[in-house]
Amino acid sequence: MTVKQLAGSFDLNPDALRHYTKLGLVRAHRHGENDYRMYGTAERNRLRFLFSVLILVSSTATSADSEPNAVLEEDQAIEIAVHANPNLAEMRARYEALSEVPAQAGSLPDPTLSLNAMNFPTDTFDRSQEPMTQLQFGVSQKFPFPGKLGLRQEAAEHDAMAAAHSVEELRLKLIKNVKIKWWETLYLDRALVTVGNNQTLLRQFITVAKTKYETGTGLQQDVLLAQLELSKLIDQQIQIEAVRRTQAIKLNILMDRSPADDVTLPAEVPAVMPDLVNDIELYRRAENSRPLLGRMETQIDAARSRLNLAKREYYPDFMVGVTYGDRIGDNPPFMGGTRADFFSLMLSANVPLYANRKQSRAVAQRTSELQKSQFALQDKKGTVLEAIASAVTEYGRAREQFELFRSGIIPQARQTVQSMLAGYQVSEVDFLNLVRSQVTLFNYELRYWKVFVEAKIALAKLAAAVGEESVHE
């Protein structure tokens, strides 16, 4: 009975039952009292009864309702990783945090409010006793020298833009790593298929060798040799399966999935080897598109803004304030009337008296930081161009080998094995040579898939080095 059928029997929302079935019986009982409140009263009553029913049918319902493992295409793996990878999410959060800084850096300092009790006599604390006794209310505002706020905001905007480039650079690196792990896993799948096919063929060899031995036309050592080669293939299969599980775990981690999740890749992939754009065009695209270079150029702009700000620090900042003094009491008789309130205006400025020890050193510091960023950009451009050239060379080598294996070596090796087998069956070919030809074909078939995957990995590295996917014509 499926989950849908079981739910229909009790007029229950299938999603409610599926929720508890996937939780497992122990967790369902433990969390049920809290979780089932999302459903209506009638469904809650039915859920209480169904807990006991689930004991009998949960395993059947779960297995019957589960869907077969979906095939994970390369594009799907990339999309999952880009949306779910926690490291990339962390970088996005960092960028969002830095994007809030420019508005803060470009704003005036908060004004200062003050409340002062001035000139109170200590014998009576009477406000009317002394003419200078007053309560003062004031407000002051600091104004940086013109241009400083703009430069601070400009530097913060460059920092935020550099963080945005870092997010894009990490995204490209994540895509590259997902592609590499996807293709390495695909190679292991193809290797397992190749090993399986060769095991089948060796079992046929064993059958032929046994038949010849039983009829007196063959040797027992031929049977033993074939069985030994079959055992070697079984051992190789065990090793490949272990490596395949490890690669699947790494791919799941990149996609932020459980390491135990199954990874099912397509049984067939197009054997397409596109032509690449010429090297000069790839270099030009990298200079315009590679986020790493964009980030470093933005860091240079930020360093230049901070240098200009350091030069502005030679000029003073200003403080403007006003206070209002409230007085009570009367003036002496010869002056007459009540005491007038006071109004005060304040203007102050800091004096860069120690410019040689502070401002000049700050300018020297910012100048060195700007030079450091400029030299780092030059160095990184060389690294990027080297990565592009290396990926292009690797792709060209793997592509040529792939075509050689596909159109020449493997067809010839298969014909050789078929010819050897036919000759052995009529006792014209030594069994050892037959086995050697089959082992050679097996190694060539593995090498065929190896160079195919190496070409795809080289394309992934090239796209990451250039900073865009369109690296081929």
C-alpha cells in the first residue's frame, strides 16, 4: 500500500502522512505532538490512530512510495551547488554586509546634545541667587573637511564591489570543482562498465579454454591464466567502486547534500569536442571577465581613494555648536527687570600639529598599499594567462588522444582480440597472446574514457580561468 492509498483510506492529507513516514516511527512519535498541530482537528485525531498503523505499514509505504534515483545531469549539479553551497552563501552574506557600509561611511557623525548646570552656588543651590547660574541646553555637530566624507564612501563602495567580485570568483571556482567531480565520477562509472564487459569476455575465454582442455586440445594452464586475469579484474572493480563512493561523497558535499545520498549519472553523454577560441581572444576575455582581476582592479581603486583621503587629513575638521542658557531671578534694582537668558555659539577646528608623525606617515602607508595592489594585479594577470595557456594545451592534448583512441587504437585492438579468439579456437594462436591482447584492449578502453574526461576537465578549468563559459566557437 502506498502512502497515497493509505492516506486515502483514512481521508488524510497525503503530505501529512508522508511527513511522518519519512520521519521514521521513533521520531514521529517523539515530534508528533508538536508537528501535527499544523493540520486540522479531524486530521490530528486520525494521525493519533495512524501512528499504530504505521508500525505495520511504514516500511512498505516508504519503499512503495519512493521514486527511483533521478539522473544527475552536469547542469543540475551546478545549479544545486550554486544555490545550496554554504561557502558561497557565506561570501554572499559578506558582500551584503559590506554593501551597507558606504552609506554609513559617507554620513556625518551623529550630533551631540548636551545639558549643563552652570555656576550653581554650593551653599544653597538656588538658581536665583547668582546672576550667572543657568541651565544650558546645547547641540554640536562635527563637519569633516570638504571631500573627506565622499572619499570614505568611495573607498567603502570599492570594498563592496570587490566583495561582489569575490562572490563571482568563488561561484566560478565552485562550478569548476563541481564539473571536475562530476566528470571524475562519470569516468569511474565508465570504468566499472568497462571492467564488467571485460569480466564477461574473460568468462567466455574461460569457457572456451575449459572446453578445449576437456577435449584434449587445450592446456589446464590456459584455464588458470584466464581465471587469474578475471580475479585481477574483480580486484580492480572493488578498488574503482571504493574510489567512486569517495568521489560521490565529495560531489554531494559541494551540493550541500548528505554524503550518503546516491549519485546517479547519465548512462550516455555526447562525445563532443568543440573547437576553442584562439588564445589571444581568450586572454582578452579574461582581462574583461575574470572576477579575480576585477576584484584586484577594484582594490586598486579603493587604495587610491584611501590615499587621497590620507592627503585630505592635512586639513582640519570643524565643530559647530550652539547652547542656550536658561536663567531665573531679577537683576539688581538699578538694572531692573528679570535676568535675560544666554545664547552661545561655538566654532572649533583640530590643528594637524603633528603632521610629520601622523598625516605624512599615513600618506606614505597608503602610497605603499596602492603600489602593492598594483603589483599584485600584474602578478595575478600572469597567473591567469598561465592557467589559460595550460588548460588550452591540456585540452588540445586530450582531444587529439581521444580522437586517436576512438578512430584508430580501440577499433584495431578489438579486431585483434576477435582475430586472436578465432585463432585460439582452432589452435592457431597461443592462449597467452589472446589474454594479452584482451588486457591491452581493456587498458586502451580505460585510457579512452580517461582522456575524454581529461578534455572535459580542461574545459572546466579553462572556463574558470577566463571567467565565462563561452570559451569555444
